Amino acid sequence: MPVIPAPDPISGMAAKLAAKSFSELLARLTNSVLDAVGTPARHAYELITANFHPHLNATFIRCTKVKTILNREEPADLLSLYVGLNFRCAEKPYDDIEVIEEIHNRRRAVISGTGGGGKTFFMKYLWLTIFENPCGKIPVFIELRKLNEEKSDSLLTFIYQTIVNTNANVSEEIFRRGIRKGIFTFLLDGFDELAFERRESVTKQILELAGNNPECTIVVSSRPDQQFASWQAFSTFTVQPLTKKQTLMLIEKINYEETTKTKFCERIERDLWRQHESFLSSPLLATMMLMTFSEFADIPQKVHLFYEQAFETLFYKHDAVKELYQRKMYTSLPSDIFKRYFSLFCLVSYYEGTYEYSEDEIKKFIEKGLKIEGATLETESFLRDLTESICIMQKDGLKFIFSHRSFQEYFSAYCLDRVLQKQSEKILDRIGVRSSDDTVLMLFDMNEDLVEDAFVLPVLDELFKSAGSTNRSDFLAKHFHLLRTELMLEFRNGKFNDWHVGSRESIASKLTMIQRLFRPMFANMNNKKYHDTDDAILRSVFPEWEGRSKARKPSGSKGGNINIESIRVGRRLELAITESDGMVPAALDIGWVGDMGYAQWCKDMSDKYYEIRLHVRKRRQTKTQSIDEVLDLR
């Protein structure tokens, strides 16, 4: 008996959108929202939905049409390329349809995944599913990286301006009324692309928006970041690597030379998946591997060598959907010189936290890179090579962007390794705080010694100089002080409701980066053990607490917060209540903080960092001795 294949939900979504005009979909959304708000407020929300038409139309186009590394000149249909993803949340697996259902139910979600893992494709697909089946919500898709261009950090002002900039005639008062009523689903894409100095402010605003407006749905996408663990009301859904079946489906959907695709899929089935599953299970890297497949017989084991091959393919062979041919270069530079100049442009702009550029901005950064090298070159020709000849960058409206941001990270690492080694310590001190980026990891893969000398050892030396031994009674206070850690207790109607912990000093992010560099050394850290201890301690201090699952802000409740930080008392550092507001207990002994699982986690992590420092120093000493012996340099 033949097996009947399961229906493809992506094809089903494409069919639904194709069967209806934009006007029909808009009418359906309008009726859904009006039914949700009820008769008393119907007239006011008729105005909102009617005036949202231009914004929804602009977002519909943006979410249905996408450019990729293989579709750089002509946008492709997202639904023709999208492959359903798998996720995991609290050790439970989900497919993307189930995640969308959970988002509707939970209203608070983080979509976490590595660069090139498909987060933005999923967020756009999510917007389309909500637009097609609104459930009483207006979906608003926001690219958080664009907030970097604004003078103000105000998130709601930025969202409102994003809406009205598409000619939507909505007053700010009506917009905020809609938020309070809960008629919006905010899809905030690319939290990791926010400038580092803005993240703390935006984090607080997202949590306040979620806490004060329980009916609104909020979804944030980002590369992995430890701080999401403290977003107590948010569920984190982590994008899982593609399966072999999903990768083959992705290759089949890509618009590329058919003979190469067929041979590539045959090789995946025969041996490539077994040899290179870590590459092929990433949508971006699988696409790049297809692109380089006909040019290179061997696939490198290290990801930075893979990016180098991808660049060489782009440099020499420039049209992936036809028989490959070489296009004219406006600068006539050889590959190695072009790569050197481009790496300087990438590092200079990455150093300043710039990921997209106006025409004036991109030319300014190109000129800065050329100035470092002392090169004379026509800026316009170099830019045309980037966008037309090699197509490693592309025009997106009025902005220039990378075909994928990971290219900026790779070439920034390349520049530090090959061009600016002498300045690496100062540069790494600044970019090392971007713990969700892959620049430092790629550099570590290229030059382990450089990263250890210029980044790892200086950071760990600062940690142990300032925080000292975990055996000291004042370790926790010193640790809080160094990382500017704040433990916030949240109360509702005078009763303990929730807690958050966050570290504001840049060294906290640098330590997270070191965890990524030495991931195997942290493999046995059991976070559940620490969380269980936290819950037990807090229940003993606040017997009325119902646990994190009940930590919500009911409408009309009166809140208050207590902040616990490290302060200096004479010559000592001690933990103390630094701020108290709203309805909170009049007096609270905080001696229990040192017994929390979080306190033990700080000590255990510090011990791990101490092991890493010993390991690096010992390896460095052994290597130096070996060089001296082999070359007779003693």
C-alpha cells in the first residue's frame, strides 16, 4: 500500500496567500481585530485597522520577497524557499507550526539561533501566518538593527515611527491605546544586532512592555544570549540544526544550476552529510557549500576556511543560476589585495557597530579602510565591485547590507589575524563584549595564540585581580561589584512575584565569550541544579510565592521592586538593598542571597575560569620551551 506523504504546511500557506488578494487578507484581519475588541470600542479600532493599510502592505511585500546569497539581484519568494524548522524549549521538541501555536498561547517568546540558522526567515513566515490568520492581532515586524540609527533609545517611539514612515495615518495616542488593549503582535527581529550600549535600555523596555501590557504578544529573535534566561515571562525556543531531509529539501528549492544541485544532493546522500553535518545542518552554510561545490573538490573542516572558499567563489564566478562565468571587476584588483581592503572596511565598520550603511556611510568606511592601508583607489569602483561584481553586499531600499552579516564577522576576524595583529588587544577589548557574534570564535579558529594572549588572559587576569578567590567570604560582593550585577525582586500587591538578575559591566559579556571559546570545559554545568536551589531558597523566604510559572502581572495590580547590589562600606564590599519602591516589604533581611543557586553558579563559573587560565598558561609555557629546544634559542 503506497505511503501518502504528509501535507506540506509551507505549500499550504503559499496556496492560501495566493488564493486571496491583499485586500481580502486585510479585510479578514480587520474583522478579526474588531471581533476581539468588542462592540464598545469598535469605532476606535476601525480607525486603527483602516489606517494600518499602508504599513501592512509594505510589510507584506517585505516578508514575501527576500534576497539571499544566491538571489542577490532579484528577490525570491520567501514561501518558495522556506523550509520548516525544528525548535526546542525546555528540552521539549517543537516544529515551527507548533511554535506558532505556542506563541499564540504564551504571548512571550524568544526565537534563539546561531547566525545563518533561519531566524529571520522564520520571523517573516510568522508574520505571514498571523496576517493570514490574525486571531484578533495586528502583526508588526520590526528590524531592531535600525534602532541603532536613532538618537533616542525609546523602543515604542521607534516602533511607532517605523509604522508611520510607511504612510500609515495612525496617531501615537491611538497606537498606544491599541497596545493597552492588546491588539498587536510585535515581532522584534535581530536583538543581537543592537549596538551593545543600547541593549540594556532596550531589554528593560521590552520587559516593561511585556509586563505592562499582558494582552500584547511579543516575539524577539536573536543569536543565543544568556540574559534571556532572566526574562522570566518569556519562553526561549531554540532553532535546531537542519536534518538531512530538511537540507535536501532546501537544496531542491534553491534557484541554482540544476546539474550542480543534483550532483550535490547525491554527494550529501553518499558521504558529505556524514563528513560535514555541522556545515550542512545550517541553512546559510549549506547554501554556501552548494555555491562552492563545483569549484573545490574538498570541503574544509574549519568554518573560517569555508568562508574563504565562499569568497573565492564569489570573486571569480559571479552568476549562480546560469552556467558560471567571470564578470568584469571595476577595480581590477587581484583577489588577495581586494580581500585585504575589504577586510579593513569590515573591521572598521564592525568596530563601530555598524551593520548597514547609507551610500555616504559605506563610502566613508571604505575610505577609512583604505587610509589604514595607505591605498589610493576609486571608492565608487570598489563599491560597485562589492555590489555588482562579487555581490557580497546588496542594496536594500536606501541602505547597503551584507548578503549575510556573518561575512562581516569573518572578514573582521581575517583582518585581525592578517592585517592588524599589533592592535588586536585594544580592538578585542571592544568587540569581545559581543558575545553572540562569531568574530572572536572565527579568529580563535584562525589563531588561537593571538586570542589567548590579547583577549582571554587579560580578561581572566582582571577577574581574579578584582573578585579574588571563591573561598573568601566577600567573593560574592566582589563578583557583583566587578560585573555590576543587580538582583531585582519584583512584588505585586505587596507579595513576591518574580526575580531577575543581570550584569551591566562589559566584562560579563567577555566572560560569556570565553565560555563559547572553551565550551567543552563548561559541558558538565547543570543549570537545573542552580535553578532548583534558587526556587527552594526563594520559597523559604517568601512562602506565599507560587513559583515562576505563576509570575505574571495581573491587570490593575500594584507593583514594586527591591534591587540588591554590591556597595562599598568602609574598605569592604557588601551586598545591600540599593533601591526600593512601590508596595514592597518594609524590612527585608538579604542574608539568604549567598545561599542561592545563582551565588553557587558564580563560584563554580569562577573556578572554571581559573582552570582555563592555568590551562592556557601551561600550554603557552610548554610551547615556548618546545620552540626554544627545537630551534636552539636558549
